Amino acid sequence: MALPGVSRGVDSATQSVSPGLLPTSDLLVRACRGHRVVGGPLLWFARDLAILHERRQVGRGGSIDTDPAAIVEIERRRMELVMAIDDWVARSIPRHRLGATLHTETIGAVIDRIAESSVRAHHALMTLDAHDDRLHGAWHHLAELADAYDDLVRDVLAGRRRLPEW
């Protein structure tokens, strides 16, 4: 997650391919919070995943949803969204085989983790004291996931990394 006004070093070959294909982590996190962002279906999927994580972690009215049927439905819908992301990526992103190392997770799984971490970080911001280590830990975790996602996108688009096909 880049800081405002700070450009990150992205090689020109990756930069020319990435617009419109895979959103940046900044856009993903903004979409997870419900901000209107332009960038394609992955952002809609990310927002839907964040809503599901909110329902699972915070629930309506601030309490955790413990109804087993609701939890099963939330998990089922999350899996559908992750599979939809992975299907979209498989159809839209060029695949590189020669010399590309295999990543351990799909893009859908990574976006799901970013959505979950975003919900946790924002919930911590609203409920914990500013000096609470859990608050800082939640935001640090989100920042690390966001940076790792941006690195993965750069490597996939440059052909240095390939995604699992499951």
C-alpha cells in the first residue's frame, strides 16, 4: 500500500500491462471500505468479500454472528467469490510457464485475505484505543498483505511468477 505522493518503483513493462487488468492494493483496500473506485470486477468482488467478513466478524449491530447456518452461508459465498476472481484472472491474465516460479495462493485467496485484514484493521480503528498494540498490529498486517499483493501482481504480469490452477 503506497503512501500518498510516494511513487513506487515499477518497471515500465509491468506498468504498461497492469492498468485495467489487476487493481493495485490501494484500490482494493478502498473498495473493501465501500469507496467508489473504478477498476473492474475484481474491485466489486473485493467489496463483496469485505461485506461477508464484516458479517462474520462484527455481525449486524456489533455482535459476532454465531448462527451456524449463517456462518456456513458466508463461507460458501466467500468460496464462490474467490473462485469467480480466480476464473476472471485465468481468463484475463497471460500465463507464463518458462522460468516462472509457482506462487502458493491464487489471486482470489490473496484478495480474500486483504478484505478480511481490511475489515479487522478498520474495526480495530473504531473500537480500540489509539495506543493499543492490537490496533497497530492490525494495520501493519494489512500493509504487509497489500505490499505482498502488489509484488505478486508485478511478478505475475512480468512473467516471473505463475499462479496455481485450482
